[in-house]
Amino acid sequence: MNGHKSHKGRFITNFFAVARSTVIAQLFPLVAAPFITRLYAPEKYAVFAVFSAVISLLIPISTLRFDWLVPNAASPRKAATLMVVGFSSAALTSFAAPIILHLIASSRLTWRGLELLEPVIFLMPFSIIAGGAFQLAVAWHVREGDLRPVATARIFQSAFNVTGSLAGGFFYSSPITLIVSVILSTFLGLSLLARRASKLFLNFRLIRFKRFAGTARTHSKEAVISTFVSFLNVANTALLPLLFAQYYSSAEVAWFALAERLGAAPMAIVAGALGQSFWAEAAKLVRSNYHTLLNLYLATTRRLSFFALPLICTYLAAPWFTGPIFGRENWANAGYVLAALTPMLIGQLIAGSLSHLTVHRRQSWQLIWEVTRLIGTLTVIYVCGRLSPSFTTTVLAISRLCT
């Protein structure tokens, strides 16, 4: 009974810590968005959107998703070793990925999304290293069952990113400004997490090459499956700006990026807090009390369904308020795109937040599901690209598929 209360108390503490920080962290970009859209034209924002999409695809690959294995590690030393393996992989990826993408962009392949990346491809190594290290650091704190350091880091990270984007936009309105702001803010968040992880650095000192190599070899199959699952999960949404860039204009790609960001902001306030808190508890309960884990899953699903109702109303009303707020001339159509994204966003809110089958070691099940979704998404975009319906119609078709 006392164990159940301690799990419940820790879950509530983590939930409110992450919820509070997520509200604050999401408020910064929401408040700044009307200024950002006036400082950066849709064509420039589209380059930032495509770059962000590629980075969100590369970061899960870079760490081989060893961050998913950290919360389940049997000991702090094992967790630290997994983190070193994941960071080593990220360092190699940060070196190789920009070279490969540059060679592809310089080849005869005519993919407009890669052409948009050419001016900013030199920033990729910094983004991959920062993003991969940050995810690994978050995984350590999830394992410790204390998400308060993560909450604090996200607040400072968001504030710094918004400040850099606004200040830089006044002097140099370029996609480079937006990207550099994200990179620097991620390093800031990483430094804050590192300050609260003294036990982690003590365990780093105990790692030897033999243990490093053995850990990499033992978990290689699990890591590969987790990487594919994560890649496919992210690809179902992150690939969209790249694919849209092939068939639609830069302005339409920017509308999608803005709509997705606006839709994800309020959703992240709820899903981020409940999802991370659920994951932190699931990693512990799956080893000790499966019945309690099932009850926690059902209760969390009910809470997410309740919070979905006001979000649905807000998303569907987007065509009436997006233009006046963000700039009627350049950004009004983003409201229709946001309304079309409603099914996908709500599906991600309820199902995506709790789909950590990794804690059950059922990565293969999730892999099958993600492959099916990706094939469907690619098929819809190809068909719509050939039939040339309106951009909003294409987004709605994909949104229904990804629900």
C-alpha cells in the first residue's frame, strides 16, 4: 500500500513540475509567434522548417535510441555506460550526416527540400550533438524519477531560444538566426541538466572500454529496433515538410510548419507532462507491479481525452484568428492548415503520449505499427502530388490517416 502511495506521490510531483514548466516554456514561443512571423518571411521560415524536420529525424538515429534504454538500466553505472555509447554514436552521426546530405544535394537527384538545406547544412553537426546529448541527459533524470531539473532546463531553453530569434531577427532576418538560437538554447538546457547530475559524472569515471564495448554489443539488436521505431514514429510527421517541399511552394511549407507548431504548443502542455511522468513511473512499475501500471495507463488515458475537447474547438476555429494575429497577408492560410491537422494532433495527444512500448520490451510491435503508418503517409502524399488537390486537402488526408 505504501509502495502504491509512493508511486502515486512521485507521479503527481513529476506531473506538476513538468506541467508548470511546459506551460511557461510553451508560452514564450506562443507570445513571440506574431512577432516571429512578421520578422521572418514564409520563404525563410520554410528553410528553418525543413532543417528542423531533418534534425528531428537524425537525432533518434544518432543516439541509436540508447536514451530509451537508460531508464530501465539495472544500475547507475549501467545507465552511464549506455549514455556514453549513445553519445559516441551521436558524435559519429554529426560528422557523417552533413557530408552525406551534401553529396546527395550535389547529385543529380532533384529534391527541392534538400536544395533548401544547402545554405544551412554546416549547422547540422552542432544540432545533432546538442540534441542527442540533451535527450540522453533527460533519460538519466527520468531514470532517477525526478523531472524537476528537466522542467527547469526547458524553461530556460525556451526563453533563450525565443529571445535569440527575436533579437537576431531585428538585425539579421535569416533561417540561420532561427537555427543558431535553437542550438544555443539546447546547449544551455544541457548544461543545466548536467549541473543536477553529479552521480552521473561519478559513474562516468568507472566506465572502461571493455564495459563500453560489451554494453554496445549486448544491446545492439534492441538499440537498432528502437532506432527504427523512433525514426518511423518521427518520420510520420517530420518527413512532411520535406515531402511537401517537393510538390508545394515554400509558403505552403511554412504554413504547415507554423500550424503544426501552434497545434503542438497547447498539446505539449498536457501531453508532455503526463507523458513524461507516465514514462518515469512505467519504467519502474513494469518491473514490479504490472497491475498498478495498467491502472495508471487507463487513468492517464482518461485525463488526456478530457483535455482534448477544448483543443479540438480551438484548432477548428483557427481560420478565424490566425490571419489577424500572425499577419493576414502572409500567414492567414495557416489557420486552415491547422484546422485540417486536428485529427492527427488529437491522435498524437491521446495515443502518442503513452505509446512507450519500450518499457515492455515490445519494440517489434511498435515497429510494425510505425511502418504501416509511414507507408500510408507516403502513399497519400504521392497520390495527392499526382492529382494536385489543394494543399489543405492534402494535409487533411494525411491527418485522417495518422489519427
